[in-house]
Amino acid sequence: MFPVASGITGLKTDGSLPRDQIRECTDLIINHKYELAEKYIIDELRDDDVTRLFLDVSILHARTGELETIAGIDELTRKSAELTDILENRTKEDPDDIGSLFYLGTVTGYLSITEMKQGSIWGAYRKAVKSKGIMEKCLEADPEFTEPYLLIGSCNYWLSAKNFFRKFTRFFDNRKKGIDQIINSLDKGSMNYAFGLNQLIWILLDQKNFEQAEKYVLEGLADYPESRFFLYPAAETFKRSGKFRKSADYYEKVIMSLKNDSLTDRYFYLKNKLKLAEVLYEMGEDEAVHQLCEEINNIEVIAGEMSYGEDVVSRAEKLRKSSLKRQKK
């Protein structure tokens, strides 16, 4: 989107961060206004190539994650590697450059998630540990810097949740510590407040703590009522807690939002149609289930997501048959 070359401009050596600009861009991302976010970083960060590249990578990471799509993964990996090289050189020259450390820790966390999606569990684990260590260096340099706690807390939780040995000893269980760290980082004035809320909701759902998940879902929707980053976890929260009517309402909002965006990568759209059909099935609305399953069968997804799409179509067909069988009784 923009050239990054030698003589790169950006963060000051004291590690200062353009917090206001990052927060403005984050709000655009959370509201999935990706094109406006791209325009914003070009217009507002003309003299800061490093932050522009960091936010460019953040947009790609958010979009691929939110839409559960492979579209943009190659570009995300390439630009992340480019940014990592720049930041590693900067932190070698100045180990206390907090801004560069924060960007480096964040993008390393992005790469950990990308590797997990691509099936590289060991690579994802190594990058998660590395990103956590980098963020801890930020706190050593400035204990009042609260934003790193989001990634540190996320790593503490998920590394523990996925650790087999946690079942045998509390030594490996940092889940509560991770949750507390994320909660303590939730400052509405911070650069990553909305992403912290989103992460906390998914962690609480992993713990089947639906009451607390609902609390934070509603907090997110109060500030971002049209954001799929909160509409979708709201639908999931209510589905898993058995509040099917509310769940259906939120799945419908996600579907309408995706439809209005006219996206070419349609897997997430397809998936939400199926989830809506599942909750309607639980409510006994068989005619609506049949209609949705027919629609699912006719939706095309991009070639790279075909295997995921086929799985959803297969599940929809099983649901349709189950619904028909129930009607005949």
C-alpha cells in the first residue's frame, strides 16, 4: 500500500507512540471500515512509515481473523516479516525503544495466530512465548504502560488452556492470572480497549462463563453497536447459554452486516447462516431452517475456502434432513 525503504521514518528513539492516531484507526478497524482505515493511515501518518506499516498489518490481521478468511494471509505474512525485520534492527540499536518493542511484540503475536491457523502448532507456541517476552520488556522499561498486558494476559491464558500438563499440576495454570491481566488493561482510553474486550469474551466463552461473557458483550455493544467484533460473540454467547431467540437476532445482524459489505470471501457469511439455522432448529422453526439450508447450498465461496464451505454445506444438509424427519413425526 505504501513503500517502505531504507531511511525509514517513524517512532522517536524514546519510544513515544502516536496514541491518538492508533486509537482512531483501531475504532475504524473495530467497525470493520477497513478501506477507511487504510485511507486514514495514509492521510494522517505521512511522516511515520513504521506506524503506518504496523497499522497496515493490523488491518490485515483483523480482517482475516474477523472474517475467518485466507484472503490476505499471504500479504499479512509478507508485511509482518518486513515489519519484524525493521523493528528487530531498531530494538538492537536501542533495547529500551518502547514503541518498537510494543509493535514487535504485537506483530509477533499476530504471526503466532497465523501459524496456528495454518496448522503449525509448535511455530505458533514459540511465537506466542516470544511475543509475551517482548511485551514484558515493555513493562520493564515503563511499568505504567498498560497496553502490553492484553497480549501478556492472552498468552498466559491460552498457553495454559492448551497445555496438557495443566491437568496434573497448577504450576502450568496461569489462566486466572491471564484473565485478571486483561481485565486490568481494559481502559476505554487505551489503544486496544475494544480488542481487549473481544479477547476477554472469547476467553470467558472458553471457560463457559456465560454470565460474565454476556456482561462484556453488552459493554462492547454499548460502544460499538454495529461491530461484528461484538455482534458475533454476542450471538455465540446467547447460543451457548441457551438463549436462542437472542442468539438468532444477533446472527441475523451479522448476516445483514456481511451482506451489506458485499465481500467476495463468503465463508464467514455461510457459517453464520448455518449457525442461525442451528438455533432456529432448537426453537422448532423448521420451515425457516429448510429455507436457510437451501440458501447455504447455493452460496459460493472463494476457491481457497472451498473445503471449509463444503463442510458447512454438509452440516446444513444433515440439519435439513433432521428437521424434515422431525416434521414427519
